[in-house]
Amino acid sequence: MLTEQKVREALSQVKYPGYSRDIVSFGLVKEIDVAQDTVRVCLNLTSAKPGVAEQLKADCEQVLASLEQNCRVQVQVLQADAPKEGGDPAANPWANQARIPGVEHIVAVASGKGGVGKSTVAVNLACALRQIGAKVGLLDCDIYGPSIPLMMGINQRPVLSQNEKIEPIVNHGVKLMSIGFLLDPDSPVIWRGPMINRTIQQFLHSVDWGELDYLIVDLPPGTGDAQLSLCQMVPLGGGLVVTTPQEAALGVVRKGIAMFEKVNVPVLGLVENMSYFTTPTGERVEIFGHGGGKAEAKRQNLPFLGEIPIYTEIRMGGDQGIPVVIGAPHEPAARVFLGLAEALRKRLA
């Protein structure tokens, strides 16, 4: 039997054209009426873009027609006045979301807690994607604890381009931007949320990223201002969640997954870091336990994209500013990240 809840769930599969958000989370579904074998839906559209109303109407009719056989579907799209520029963002938190020109995929690398190696994964993933021929950018959104300058081995101030945009720093073939390039390394960032939001917006839209296949975004741990700002400002291709095997990390990781789900950002998969350590004699030691990431991915019905063992070369590469994928691309430690890059590319394809 059809219910309003079932209809609403079906409509949540309809994405607004050009965005990763669905029409339900955007608040466009104003009325749902289910009567016997007829479903009536009313959408309130604020966009004046040509073709958007027709596309949404067709997409809604398609998903609703598949709910039940011989069901009559009526979708009405009302064209309201488009909101003026600079209007109240609280009315629609994604009203200012816009694509970055020239950037194909934006991938957020996140973790529920600190200390799981999220930045290490982000850095080596970006370099691995570059190694397999992609054009890559890496954005450090960890405003309070930026580590990209150290891990990528460069710390210089960016300059303005001819079109008055910030030129990203380039190293190891990857375009980089971090608050660490703009401040003294030993100076703490003592900012409130609004300043973080403005900084992230500048990093997204005031940096001359050029043509990129992937923009990897290293998020701070947790589910705070930086994470929400990123999800609101640009349509994300998805989130990659990094964890370690032990339950203490997995319990917080679940909150990170739930955050992406609440803002309708697809989770591309889980990565388990620090999975195990192999001694010089070949003995495998599971310092933090083992298999927690794979089990959690199965429980959440998410892809498990791989295990990253504990390698001294990974730590040394991060400390020396030469990621292991660049410094020792044929070593087992690097091949793990190259495999992760291939898995991510297939997921986004």
C-alpha cells in the first residue's frame, strides 16, 4: 500500500540538476497526496533556469511510477520567485552551493576522530591519483591543525594570478592550498565558526584551481563547522572515511558516516589504516586489532576500499615531505595507496 512516507523516500532519490542534493533535502517538495491509486505531488521551484522544471517533473514521474503498478502519477511544479542574491541562507542552507569551474570530482577525506591517519591517506591518495595520470588538487580544510605543508614538503606563500585569484602551490605534480601557507607555522588559529566558513569558501572559489579531475579535501576530525561548510558550498562527489581497526575509532566513525548521510553526500567507502605491522622476521602483529573496518563497512552496506598496514616508510615520507607514493612508488607501502586510487577512480566512474 502506498503511503506518504514511501512517496517521500522515493522522491529523495531525485537529485536537483547539477547538485548532489535531492529535492527533499532542498525542501522543494511542498505537498504529497496519496488517494487510492493516484499520487499527487507538488514541487515549489525557486530556480528560473530553463529546463529544470521539466527535468524534475520527468524524474519524479519516473521514480513514482516504479513504486506500484497501475499507479497514476501527477506531478505539478510551481515556479516561485527566485530568491535574491544575498538572501537569508538559513532558508535553504545549500542555496549558495555552486560547482568549481573546471573541477570534475570533489572528494572529502574524513574521520570521526583524530589520530587515525586521515591526512596521510589524503596526501598519498592525491599523489597516487597523480601517478596514474589524473590532474589533482589537494585542499587542506583542517584550519586548526594544517599538516599538508609538512607532508607535501613545501611551505611558501601563494601569489595572486592575473585574474585576481590565488595561485595554488604546486609540488609533486599536485596543486595545493592550506591555511598553513598563509600563517606562521607556530601561530595558533584562534577563530570562531564564521571565519572558518569564509576561509573555506575562499579556498574553494577564490583559488585558481584550473582543470582538475579530482580535488581531494582533507577535512579536520569530527563533524563541525568545516565539514558542514564544505557540504553546503559545493556539490561533493562523495566522502571517503578513514578509520583504524579498534572499536574506539569505529564508534566515532559511525558519526562521520551519519553526517554524510544527513547532508545527502554519498560515502564512497571505508579505508582501514594501521591495520597491522609486519616484523622483520615476517611475523604479522595486529597492534590495534584487525578487521574492524571491513566489518563496519559490511554492517553499513558500504564499499571497503582496502587496508593500509603500518609501514615505517609511510611515516618517514610524511615527516620528510616526500609521500611514499612519490619517494618509493614500487614499494609495498606505495602500492597500497595506488590500489586505493584505482578503487576510488572506479567508484567515481
